[in-house]
Amino acid sequence: MGRKEREEHWRHQEAMAAKAEKVLDRASKKGSKEKTWRGATADFISMNEFCSDCARRGFVSVADKVAHIKDPKTDRVLFWDQRNWRTLCSSCYERVVAETPLVVLEPISSKAELFMVED
């Protein structure tokens, strides 16, 4: 990866972080973690438009749901970590998630002092 690609990558990452903070700020003002989840997943789907499960099997379907790859249970960091999200179409969502209810965890404040590691 050349310098130009790295710079473009980081510009994109910073833009996405700013966008995510806006979504969190809007939702915290309204006091609704479900609204935050809906906004975050809508943004995620707009960036990842196709069902990841169908793609893995060689099909193309438009995604309309987001599911966690690894169940976060009560781990807020894992819940809101987009690397743990995948887009699914309705039929794959029903098959993969089944009857498991989604418990939306409280968003993490942008002011939280988290240790971040570059991948």
C-alpha cells in the first residue's frame, strides 16, 4: 500500500469516525440507544450494501439487516465494534439470528478513554 492509498484510507477512517460520533451525539441528545443503533446500522448498510452470507455462498442479495459476528452478550465495546458486524438480507438474517432477541447496549461515549490498537 503506497503513501497515497494510506492517506486516503486514513481520511476515510477519520470521516467515518466523525460520522459515527455525530450519530452517537444525536442519539444521546434524544436519549435513545435504539435510535443510535438504527442510525449506526443504516450507515453500515449504506457502506456494505450486499449480504455477506449470500456473498460467501456465491450469491448476490441486497442487505437490509446487521447482525453481530460474535455475540457481544454484555460487552459494549464488542457490541459497537463495526468489525464485529455483518450485513445480511432478510432471509439470511432469519436463518442466522433466528429467535435470538437483540439487546441494544448503551453506546460508548466519544469521551471515553479507550486504548486503541491499529490493525
